Amino acid sequence: MLETFQLPLAEPLPAKLTAEQVFVRLAGLEHLVFFDSALQGEKTGRYSFLAVDPFHWFTIPANGSDALSELARVAQPFEAKNRDDLPPFQGGIAGLASYDLSRSLERIAPPTYDDLPVPALAVGLYDLVFAFDHDTGQSWIISQGFPETDFADRHQRAEARLAEAKQWLRDPRPHSVSSPTQTPNSQLAPQHSIQGETVTSNFTKDQFCACIQHGIDYIYAGDCFQVNLAQRLLAPATSSSVELYQRLRTRNAAPYACYLDLGDSQICSASPECFLTVRTGTEGQRQVETRPIKGTRGRSPNAVADLFTGDDLLASEKDRAENVMIVDLLRNDLSRVCKPESVHVAKLFELETYAFVKHLTSVVRGELQEGITPLDLLRASFPGGSITGAPKVRAMEIIAELEPTARGAYCGSLFYQGFDGTFDSNILIRTVTASQGWWQLPVGGGITAQSDPEDEYRETWHKARGLLEALS
């Protein structure tokens, strides 16, 4: 008789509960992950997902080991079809692929300083998901019943976990992750005062401009066409990570915002950038999409001047060339795992507007080959070309040479892969990592032969503006 029941189980959430309210109520639970469409629009941001208390959690350090193969092995026993009446993520693997996962995919030298380390991979297997459809206003608790695999046992666990989830909502858990009472670790890479006594950088202005000039010199020498370079900003934590994230999502709303509690550190991101998405079409084809961002202008408080800012970006030969280089790189990455004839540029140079900046965004699509998994796609494409440069491996070598500190979560990805193979991920820009009593927030940009070091330096501060405003 049990076989007539449908798994996963799902129950509607109380209509009054928003995604943010559920996040705050559950923030004290282990390894909460929040895929948060804090900014909803016509093209992106329809769904938000929150998952907690994974039945399995594992981390792999950034030591060059084959982290993605280990993840595939761990996740392999758990597969399930999605229900058509629910949002696309109904449980599965979710977590962080840090930028330094690249060292398990390519032979890249380690950074000089890794003073606030995060793992190469930190992933949970989640059987409970809170899903929100912002178009319809509906929301659900979804329970898969894994790690049980026998149907009766799985159904019984799914029911028990639904009851547990409803109790958590009635009895919110206190949260104190990364409280300001924690004494900051003082064993850091060399820091330089940038804004008074609170925010420091791993570069002085002159040092960062010189770093950019080195990148330009490599381009003229023929080593690469483009390289992304970043400075790491650092400030002492003055509130919990949950409070920081609430301010960030309010003041710098973004369609690919996210939060992840790693246990000893937390990721708080207002990312505007989609990395890779895999959805199954009506005829069973697995459709891939990536939305690279290249080209940025800071917004003006004057409405008329702000319009000209967008026009200037659309007309910029330097920014359009930068965008095309990354589009070509991603076409090549996707062609390694997609049907060759399916890879195409769906949109080029689309202007997108956010709270503090405007961006040029393009869209590349393809269809996965038979036998290729989303993790194979991630392996073929990671890290995203928009935050490395082209050619990718040489650009990463230059980044490792010129940037003194590890990027950590920055320029990595927060991702999920459903038990049915559905996949979505962002690129972790506009991101704060809370660790050891510090908030680190790297900001960077793409360097081309036409770059001016002073202009590129100023652009990093345009990108940092929303993050800095959320610090207090």
C-alpha cells in the first residue's frame, strides 16, 4: 500500500513565512545553506531554497586531491525523480566549491598566504529543503527520506523529518555563529590601511596598480588575452554572520545571493552572477546555461547621469571585447561536455542594473552529451572564466603569482545538484567570508590590454561599495 505514496513528501509552509524569516528561525541548525533570490526579475530569481541538517557532510582541503571524484562517489547511491508540482531543487548535494578547488583540476601553485583557509569542497547531502516560488507566492517543506533507500523505511523517515522541520519553525534555534566576541586571529598576511583603521587590504593602492600593470605586461607578452586580478579587503567582525547576511541581502539585493554555514566559517554573498545551470527539457534533453558577467560601471545617484552610465558601458569597446573573450572561453568549456552543435550564444551584451553597479551580461547555452553528469560539467568549466581570464590555465598561473593571498570562497561557487540531476550554481563575487573573527571581502576585475590601472583600481571600489555598506 505504501507504494502508492509519492516521494518526496511535501507540505505547504504557512503563507506568512518569508524565505528570510525561515532563514532566521533555522540559522542555529547545522550547515544551513540558503540559495536566496533576494532580487527577483523576469530572467532570474524565481526560486529560493533553504536546506539544513544534512544526513552527510564532508570537506576536502585545498591540497590538490581529486575532490569532485570523491563527491561523485559519496552522492552516487542517492537518486530520485523530481515531482513536477514542486520547484526544481527537492533535495540533493549542496555546498561550496572554493576557488582553490582549481588546484585539484590543474597544476596551479599554492598562494603565498592562506591565512583564513576554507576547504576546496564543503558539501552536504540534504534530505530536507524549504522551497519558495516567488512568482506564485507558494512555499513548501520537502522531505526525501534519505539516507534510507528501502521505500517503506524512506517514507517513514520522510514523515518524521517533516514533523521535525515543522517543530523547528515553531521553536526557532538561537544563532551565534561568528559573533564579534570572538578574538580575531592576528596571524594574517601583511595588511595595509585603506579606510581609516577598520578596513585594510593586502595591497596598497600603488601595489595594486603595479599588480595590474604586471597583468597588462603579460598580455602584451602574449601570455594571455585577459586576466582577473583582485585585492582582498579585511575588517574585524562586529556582528553575527546571520545579521551581516540580513544587511547584505537588504542593501545589495542580488538574484544569486546565498549563505552557507561551514561550521567554523560562513559565506555571505550578494552575487549577481549565474555560473552553470542544468535543467531537463520536455523531451529529456539536459539543457545547460551560463551567464557570464564582464563589464562594470558604478551607478550615479543622479537619474539622468545614471542612464548615461549604462550607455557608456554598452558603447565601450574595451568592455565588449572583454565580454566576448569570456563568452568564447565558456563556449569552449561547454563544448567539452555538450553536444558540439548545441553550444550557442543566446544573448550578447545585455545590460543589467543592480543597486550599486551596472553590468554587461551574456548567455551561452548547450545540451549535455549522453553519459555526462553535472559534476562532469563542473569539472570541465571550473572555475568560471569570467573570474580567471583567458586562456584560463595561464591566467590562473598569473593570478597565483601576482595575488599574495588565497582567494578562498571568492570566485568559487555555491551550488546544488538535486537527487534527479538538476544543477544550479553561482559565482561567488560580492562575497564576504566570516572566519576567525574577520570578514574578508575580495574585489577584482578583468584586465585587458586596454586597461588603465587607476581605472581598474577604482572599479574594485565600485564593486566593494555594497559590501562595505553592509558591514555595519
